[in-house]
Amino acid sequence: MPKRSDLKKVMIIGSGPIVIGQACEFDYSGTQACKALRKLGYEIVLVNSNPATIMTDPGMAEATYIEPLNAKTLEEIIEKEKPDALLPNLGGQSGLNLSSELARSGVLKKHGVKVIGVEVDAIERGEDRIAFKETMNRLNIEMPRSQPAFSVEEAEKVAAGLGYPVVIRPAYTLGGTGGGLVYNVEELRVVAARGLAASMVGQVLVEESVLGWEELELEVVRDAKNQMITVCFIENVDAMGVHTGDAV
């Protein structure tokens, strides 16, 4: 893909706090993005609430902000720095959700900031459980049976129809925050309430469990011209239900 001449300054959102065994890849990818984009001649504005990262080293960007990752702070930085573009998908859940919020509220349009690296509507389709399910149905991709719920009572009814165990998946928490596998109605009430609170739109998906199934993982990179390459194909040693971080 050729270098874009319409952009001079790019804002990158980091992922915020990192726990052991999780999210360090965002620091790595964000650091590489800073290096690659600066090598191409772009100015970088970096925002991350976590100073204990490599990406926040002073030499990585022209301007580094160690500030709370929220829409108000980001709008203030955008007003001051006036970036041409926002690169959200190197900050994991934090970057994606914040970019989506800034787009919905009109902040990006107001300041003429383009989103690069991902389409805003693709963030919505990936993070909103209903939109994701509708997209898969349109593509005729088979999915576990599921229904959305906006209250614990709704979740109980859906789970009763599907049969236990079920998986609770809150919307806008791709990393799994607030969700979990539940085996009975008592567990469902706790996890569903937690998931609804964790979701920025108060939505959870109650999904049929595929516990014990064989897990195959296919990673594909696609560009704006719809050109695709398969980066890797993985057959997990452990069956579904064992988290990658705990797997053999």
C-alpha cells in the first residue's frame, strides 16, 4: 500500500494497564507502529495511561501523553495536537472502544480526523454481539445458537431455552471482561449481572457452549484492496474451554 500524502500527523492510542500474561502484545505492536510510521516521515502523537511501557519512552513519538484513557481527555489532546488521523487498533479493547465513541459523538468529524487501519463500522460489527451475529448470518457462517439479552431476567430465559452450560459474552468487551461460562442459573445471575455492567451498551450474548470441541485458529490479514494472506493456522492441543494462556 503506497504512503498516504494527505496525512502528516497520526495519533496512536495505547491499551492502558497491562497485567501479567495479557496485553503486552499491544505495547509491542504500538512501539513498532511508532517506529514504522516515523520512518515514513509521519509525526506521532501517542496517548497511553500506562507509563511502564516501551511505547511511552520519550524517543518513540513527537508528543507523548500519559493521561487517563477516556473520550474527554482524548478530545482535549485532539484539539491541541490536531492530528490528521487516528490509529486505534494497536490499543486493543481500549483503543477500539474509544475510537468508536469519538466517532459516534462527532468528535472526529468536528476536528477532521480520519480513522486509519480499520473502518469504524467494522469495529461496531466486531464488538456489538447482535451486529456480529447478523454479519455471520449474512455470510452463511455457522455459529453456536445464541440470543442477546439486556437484563438478567432475559438472560435466564434464553439460557433455559438453550440448556446449560452457556457462555455469557458482554458486548464491547472482546477480551472477555465480565463474561464467562456458567453451569446453572445461580452462576448465570452473577455472571450476567457482571457482564451487563461491563458492557458499555448494557448488552450480553447468551450463547450455546461448545466446551470440549476441537479448536482450530486461522489468522488472516486483509488490506484495503481485499488482498488476503494467511499468517498462521493453529490446531490447539487443548480442547475448547481451556484459555490460551493456560493451554499446553
